[in-house]
Amino acid sequence: MRRHTFVLRLDNFMDDLDRYCAEVRTRFHGKPLFVYGFSMGVPTLVPNTLSTDPLDVFPTVVDGARGTRFVFDCMKSSKEGAVWVDASFDI
């Protein structure tokens, strides 16, 4: 039998997310923050991201290049026997 959860207000989730993101931004100052939502996590994330600067929400071409390079380096590591590889990315 599956258990279900009841949340009185969606704001409860968003408040938790705000606190968590603030903590991460403090600990990793100046680093980009990426948050992925899946299933019921999406309704929690969308209102939060819409309240921020749109330029912070959407990935850039550089973000795409970094992601592609990361995948390339993961494949390289795997082909070489799961060794550490330099995954740095400079423009």
C-alpha cells in the first residue's frame, strides 16, 4: 500500500527551499546554484525561479558548453578505466 502525504500550504515547501538555497549561496559564495525539480518538486521550484532575475534562471551557451565538456570528460574517464581526468573548462 502506498502512503500519501498532505501539505497544508505549498509555501511550506518554498520556505524550506528558500532557506536551503540561502545556506548553499552562503557556503559557496559566487558559485552558480542549480536546482532540479522532479515530479512534485517542479511546482515548488517554478514559483521560486519566477521571482528571480530571468538571466539567473536560464542556462547560457557557456553553461551548455561546460555541461557538454563535463559529459565528454566522464566518457573519457570511463574509457580509461575510471581514472581521474581534468574536467576544467576555460573560455
